[in-house]
Amino acid sequence: MLFAALPSLLLAALLWGINAALPRIDPLLDLPFTRDVTQDNIAFREINRSYLEPFFPGGSPLVPELKPTLVRTTRTPNSLRVLCLGESAMAGVPYIGAVNIPALVRKQLRHLYPSTDIEVINLGASAINSNAIRAMMPDFLSLGPDLVIVYTGHNEFYGPDGAGASWLERRLPWLIPWKYRARQLPLVLALGRWIAGLSARREEGETNLMRQVSGGAQVGLHSREAEWVFGRFQENLEAVVRRFRSHGVPVILGDLSSNLMFPPFAPEPEQGHDTLMQLFDAGRIAETAAAADRILARDSANAYALYWKGRERLAAGDTAGALDMLRQARDNDLLKFRAPGRINGIIHRVGEEESVPVVSIDSLFRSRSPGGITDHTLFTEHLHPTFAGYDLIARAFVSEILDLHLLHGATEPRAALLPFNADSLSVPWVDLGYGALSLRALTSHWPFTEMPRARDVLDTCQKWEQDIVTALYTRRIGWSAACLQYAEGARKLHRTGPTVTAFSALVEEYPTTPAFRYGLATALEEEGRTQDAITQYRRALALKPDFARASIDLGILLVNEGRYDEAGRELRQFLAASPADAGLRAAAYYELAVIAASGDSTASALALLEESLRLAPSYPAALELRAQIRDHSR
């Protein structure tokens, strides 16, 4: 028996050896959840943007990514770490950077608790679902969260092992996480990427993520596939909530909302002719209702007919009847890119059974929509919110966080949340421009057909702004570089507000980077917000005490404000550090001379000016002040 098993054992040993050696040959075959990095002399764990690769079949031409967020390795004593879990709506599609639920929650919490170190980590990603979230639970717990926010459920049908789960996985669902672990093996990853290279050469026609994950598969609301999905979602959500709570981590769930006025993707109109839309647009409402009734008599679950029946009811003033029909149209859409209402029922049931709060996002959105029916007022297309929509969701979660009293020992929060506008929420124009460009690209491909394009910020922007957004969308530059380029462009045009907002966004994302703090300080100074500028200069210096440029600029600003004692201390401290730049030292001596001259210390002022001119003989301001003092002395 041992002799017979020997070839198999040798083969297993060989494969294991290859698997262990591959990451040394190609480091990209190592896919940890986080990587240790050091930035600004601070140790971080950086979320691996490629970590989701094993959750999708080998050879997938498009693989969603996580946001490469920096997470402090060592927590500060007074801190709050929040994880945000979900899909593309949590990630912030179609926007980038600051327009998403986690970023807006973070901004409000930092405003409410300025003395607390707030970390809100965006772990949302397109095309994933509760199967992937459940499988990543050990990774999430390794981050040591204090709170978890969950907004998920739209991708249950077409996410990993949803409606397309195999026969074996449906009968043995415990195999699903093992499959993901197997795909993380370097040998399996290498094979998958080799297959991907072959499929890329064979690929023809249009490919986008929605087509890739769905395969165009249509799923009936009462089918076996749907029952599998609903059951699996409930099991996963229960497991996620229980796992976090067993580790003492509170969880907040959010139910889902979507655009009920968005027409269903499937079935398409009969024979390719949208008769109901043509009748409705022509104002022939009664004929629209009659035509819809004829279709529903043959197929009571026809989403196309239910949608136009709902539109007819709304036109007739029957909002309750319209709401019912439009919900049925969403639920019976055969391309299930929007979660059916049953998903919300599961979320609320799990919340009640597990005693965790559920924020009713759908009720909130309906209360802010015309006639209580969600439409393009708060949605960019079928389910992704607008900037205003994301802001509403974030505010709802922040209110729930405040009710939970998680920040023990923190001072009472300020009375009000920040108002809704891009500047107060640190949302740079780059984010809004990217959102517009991304939305145009998304809705120009399958399964979108004839979706009218609304005017957006790109219709009124300048060419240099369009160029920055295009470079960002095509990944020629990153978000930080785009913000810096935009700040520089706005500064050249003397647009101080947008410059401040761009740097403020960078500071919110990278609060420990002194250069961004310094950039914000200079922008605030240009806008005339002197005290805010002084605060940011001091924070930059706290992060980097030898930051010569920040030190001298702070000293100059304090002199200009007449705060001579503070300025003198800052400038003398700067000189004691002995920076190499003679020009900066000359400026420091000049500013000290200004302070001395203001106190009628003429001899001291002249001595300081001589030292300034020794370092920079042609320094105009020093020459002028010396001449003025000498003339006055005569």
C-alpha cells in the first residue's frame, strides 16, 4: 500500500514545493489581506487592492479591487476604528475618493469628535456579495474594529457563487470558503492568470463587469436559483453578525434602496418595440394601461408591463398603487442587478433576531423622493446614489453611531452635523468630475439601453479640469495626484475655495502626511482663514518637527498677525534647528528684525538684518527695512 501511494505522495510534495517557491519567483502571487508599509515614519497595514482575485473564477478578465486604505499598526489610546462592509454602493460607485459612505461618515465623526482619532475603513467593492464578506471575516477581525457598518444585498444573485453556484456547492455550501482559500494558493493563482491570458486573446466583443458576473443569466423571482440566493444571504448575514458580536464588536445594518423609476433590464419589450413607452410618452395613458393589462393577462410577473402599469398609476395620481406596481417590477426584473424587496425583509429579520440596529435607508430615501417613490433625485442610475444620496446614508449611520454611545470618555459632540455641500464635506471637484465620467461610461454599455444623459459637471468644466479627470479615470494618475494637480490649477486661477477643498480632502484621507497639512495651511492662508491656517501649520510641524518650510511660513504668518511673542518663539526654534537653506534662514532673521523694530529695539533689528543680508545679500525686504531704520535714526 505504501509503495502504491508513493507516486501520489511524491506528486503532492512536488506541487507543494512549487507552490512554496512561486512567490519567491513572482511576488505578485502572494496575496495577503494587508501589507506592512511605512509612511511619514508611521507604521501602517495597507489593504491589498488585489485581494479579491481568488473570489472570482480563474481567467476572469475583470476583477474588482479593494481600496488600498492605510490602517495604523499601533492604535492610539483615544481612537475609534469603523469597518464599512458592502458592495459597489458602499465603495462609492460611480465616484472615487471622498464621495462614499465611509468617507462621509468619517468626515462627520471627525467634526463631532475632533480630539478622537477616527478611522473609517472602506471595505466595499463592486461585484462581491455576502459569500465573499463571510469568507473574509477573519481578515476583517484582524483589523481590530470597534464598530462595523454593513450595507449589502444588491449583488446576491450575480456575486461569487450566487445564482451561478454549482450543483455541488448548493448541496455542500461549506465548500465555498474552502474554494476561495484554494484559489489563494500561488500555484492556483498562477494557473488562473495563465488562463486569463489565453481568454484575453480569445475575447471578442464588449466586456464589462456587469456582463461578466451575470453572464446575462435571467433569474425568476420564485425560481430555485432565487430560493438558493435568499437562503444563502440569510445564513451569511446571520453568520457575519454573530461572528462580530462574539468578538464584542457592535454591528449596524442598513436596509437597501434602489431607483424604482428605473425601467427593468429584462424582459425587453416584445419584438424589440417599446409600445408601452411610446403610448405613455404620447400621453395616451388609458391605452398604456390597457396594453399593460393584456401583457399581464398572459404573464402576471412581466416586469416590463408592471413597470409601465406603475407609471400609468402614478400619472393617474394613485401613488400607493404606483409604488406597489413599481416594486413588483423591480422584484420581477429577470436581470437582478437590484435587490428584490425580500432582501430587505431578511435584513430586518436578522436585525431583530440578533438584536442589532437596522437603519432604514429605503424609508429615508422614499421620504426625500417625489410622491415617496425613489427616482433619479437620489440615484445616478438603477441603484447607485448621487452625492446627495450617499450623504443621506452617511448621516443616517452617524446618527445611529451617536445613539450607540461608542466613544466612551470623549467630550460631548458638537451640536450639529456639517451641512451638505462639497466644501464643508471635503469633496473636491475631482471626485464629482470622475463620477460624471464614470457614469457616462457605465451607462453606455450593456445592460443599459437608451438611458437619457442628464447634464453634469463635465458640461461646464474647463479643458484642464477635464484632462485631470480623464487621466484619473484611465489610471494614468492616482487620486492624490489628481487632487494635487487640481489644487495647483485652481490656485493659478486664484480660486481659493476649490484649492482648500482639494487639500482638505487629502488631509482627510491621509491625516498623518505633513506635506498635505502644509498645502492645506497655505491654501487657508490665501483664503484669509488665518486661525485655521495656523492650526494646520502647527499640525504639520507636530507630524514633522524639522519641516523647515512650514516653520518659517508659520512664523511669518504670526508676525503678519501681530502675534510677536509666538512668532519670535517659532522663528528662534527654527534657527536653532540649523536648516541648510540659507534663504529660509535669511527670512527668519528678517522677520525677527521686524519684531525687534516694532518694539523700538533698533540696534537689535539692525544686527538681525545684517545677519539676514549676510545670508542673502540682495534680499529686497531686508535692504528696504534697514534703509528705513537708518533714515529714522538720523
